[in-house]
Amino acid sequence: MNAKRTATKPPRAKTNRAKFGAAAYEGLSGKIPTPFPRHIGGNAMAYLKEVVDSGLTCNMTERFEAAFAKTVGVKHCIATPGCTPALAVLAASLRLKPGDEVIFSPVTDYGTLMGFIKEDIIPVFADTAPGSINLSAKTIEPCITGRTRAVVVVHKTGIICDMDPINALAKKHGLIVIEDCCQAVMGRYKGRLAGTLGHAAGFSFDSEKTMGSDTGGCLVTNDDDLASYARFIGHSRGAEMRPGFGRIHSAAGYAHRMPLCTAAISLAQLEIVHENVQRRDRIARLITSGLAKIPGVIPLPIPKYLDTYSCWMLGFNIDPTAFTCTVDEFAQQCDAMGLPGAGTARYYLMPAALTFLQEMAASQTYPFSTPPTAHGYKYSADNCPTAAAFLDTFIRWVTVCDKYTDEHCATAVQIVRAVAERNRK
Ligand SMILES: Cc1ncc(COP(=O)(O)O)c(C=O)c1O
């Protein structure tokens, strides 16, 4: 077994396993809706029927890929079972070398990084910009070294990173820019759609995401060579046909093809995505302006450049000095009053959450050994003090959905206001 695999401990017998999708929402209730059961685009049954009636011979996945690429305005879409696989395929297709560094947003989901870690890439976490949940060109710049090859930016909650300065910085240093658009599907930055703002981008259509269609996702790019290699790596398992022999595997590829049934639902979800996103934009702006009027409550700021706020998750910081309760108590009271699943989100801080990475770096397990690296790495919340402090006072509730009416938005604000007044110093 590879040494790096032995560095992680086997799961304990009674591991309290994380839940995903609808299972993570079980038992949650409140005064505003949760995404489940999902709204599904009206053509889903017809598309699913086509898949079944064709005896699995129809080209539903290719149809979805073509439709998604056209909607986003990119040349290529490679559909996968989720964004974690999409970015894993991308990481394996970029021809990076073990020990190369890639800079990441520190506040994100594990799926942003997983594929890069498996390629023996060293993740480097840029801090967030003050008052923001996202990184910026200014916070990326000090992380750039002679080994940096790429930057993976995450448009967290649906707020698109300020991409023009990031792209200018990347150009100066010859870095590839990759967008993680999981939480910003069809969001618009200065007139341009998320997914068109870098070299390549990953999307998630996981059941709780904006275009939820079960475990779906994709990779998009305008780069013909990258797209063709990513398809070879991601869909063909790195296999090619040799005359007289058959299949040879000239690269260690994956079988990360989006299933036909997921493609059928994804296509139907794509047909209603713009309407869905317009609702989310309205909901986010309504709730944000309501929360901003509550002293001691600081909603996520909406940058002026964000033309369409494809909001997936809403949240706010509290000023702990304004209240008699702790941040966790404030969140619990919001939940008890009807904001479903209100809680803190410290787990989004990747250098603190990836304990296996901390262990690998501390024990200098490959690729944290010399070679390929020339110095030690350490992962903890201390990597990103601004992000850690931000998340310490940040509260969010379960993901926003298109079911919210204006009354639901008002109710969400009223709940936060009531908790704030009850605990005000
Ligand atoms: C920002 C971000 N990146 C990556 C992922 C992983 O996506 P998937 O669940 O489709 O693999 C998620 C999903 O939670 C996400 O929110």
C-alpha cells in the first residue's frame, strides 16, 4: 500500500458519519421552507421515459452537456456524477506534478480539493478578504511561490469572487484559474456568467444544490485540448484501443460519467434554472437588506459587481459584543424560533477540517516529504486567521430555495431580529 494511504487512520467502529442530500435535512422544520422535496423541471418524466424506452441507448448525457455548455456560453461541458468527481478529473487532466502547489479558497467544501490532494498536489490556503467569505487577489498574492501552478476560487454562497483582479494576478504569474461554481450556478459577474471567468470550472447538481438533480455535476472549459484530455481521463478511464490487443490504459483515468437518468433530470432542471436563480437573487437581496437594519447583525455583503446573486446559502455575522449570548446560542435560538437548521459553519474552514491533511503534513508523508517538497507545511485554522475569525461569528441556516415567498423572507428577518432583541446587551 502507498505510504500516504497508511497515514490516515481506519474509521472507528462507531464513527458518526456525515449525511448528505435530503438525509441531511431529516427532522428539520421551521417557519420557512427547506429545498426538500425539490421542485423538478416539468419535462423530467418525459426525459426519464426516453431513457427507459430507449433501453439505455439514448444520448441524454450528451444532450445535457450540449444544453449546459450553450446556456453557460462555453465550448465544452463534461458531465460527471458531482463536482467532486468533476474537479478530480480536472486535477488529473492538468498535468500537474506531485509537490506542485495550488492555492485554494479556505472556506469551501472538501469536494473542491479532494481530486487535487489525490494527485499529490500541495494545497495552500489563501485567507479570505476582510469582511468577505471569499478570497481576493490581495490575499492570494502572498501565497504565490515558484511552485504555484493554479488558483481554485470558490464563489461561496453564490457571491462571485472579484475575478478581474484575480485573473490579472494569475496572468502576471502564469497561473491557471479554476472556478468552483457549485454555489453560484448562473450567477453573473459584471455581465459574465460564473463558469466563464477562468480557465475551467466545476459545477454541482447535487440534490440540495440550485440545479439539484441527484448526484450530478460537470466540468466546463473553452480549452479544446483540456476538454478532450479530461474526457479521456474522466469518461474513458484513460483507455484507448490498440489494434490486435484491445483496451490499454495509458493514463490512470476515472469512470466519472454522468448517468443517463441524472442527465434527464439535470436537463429538466436546466430548463427552469433561470427562473429559479432570479427568485434566489430577489430572496437574497430582500433578506440581506432586512438583516442589515438589525444592529449587531452583519449580513454577507453583496458586491456591486454581482449582477445576479445566484444565492445557495444565506448567512450573517453577529457582533458578539452587542449580545449577552454566545454565537452558538444565538444560532440555536434562531433555529428554535423557526429558521431551520440555523447553526455556525466553522466546518467550512478547510485547513481546520481536513485533519488527514494536517496529519500527512505533520508526519511529512508523501507528497509532504523532501522531495518532492523542499520545506514543511502545516495546516490549521492559523493558516487563515481572517477566515477563522469570520466563521467564528457566522451563522447560516439550511440552504435557500426557490420556494421562499416575500413573506418567508420577512419571517426570516423577523426571527433574527427577535433573537437579537431578546439577547441585546
Ligand atoms: C463549493 C463546493 N464545492 C464542491 C462541492 C462538491 O460537490 P458534489 O457534492 O457535487 O461533489 C460542493 C458541494 O457541497 C460545494 O458546495
